[in-house]
Amino acid sequence: MGITVKNTTPDTARVVLVGEMMDGSFDAKVMAETDVPYTKYWDNELEQRIVYLHPDPEQLEAIVTALNERRLSIDELQNFGSSAGGTSELPI
């Protein structure tokens, strides 16, 4: 099963900030590209990445669930993002 998520376009400038936490879990937040912090967003994060997708709340929840269940890697997720517009079919 997959979900279709809108890719970011230059006029929307929305991104998903994805964080991997020290305990191995993941969290994510949709925000304006200009709001992404240069420092850690979550206190207990190991890594954070920007993904150029604009999911609705249900899609974001499905993405985080897939990351936490190891059905999707943060690298795979980042490959689906694009600033070219359109949509991405995520395999989750």
C-alpha cells in the first residue's frame, strides 16, 4: 500500500523536518522552509533532515509510523521529496 503526498513547490516553501531520536524513534513536523532551525529542534535528537514534502496531518502520522516501524528509512523518505512540484508515492 502507498500514500500519495504532495511535493513542495517553490511557492509553498513547506517542508517536513524529520528527527531521529537517541532512543531510535522518529518524529516529524511540517513547517515553512524559513522556520527550520539551524540547531536541534528536538532535545533528544541524533539527527534531523529536511524533506521537501507537504503531507496532510494523516499522511505525516503514517510517515512517522512507517519510520518507527522500520518500513521506511529516513534516506528513502528524503529521496521522495522534491522542490520540483507534483506528488510522490511513498511505499508505506
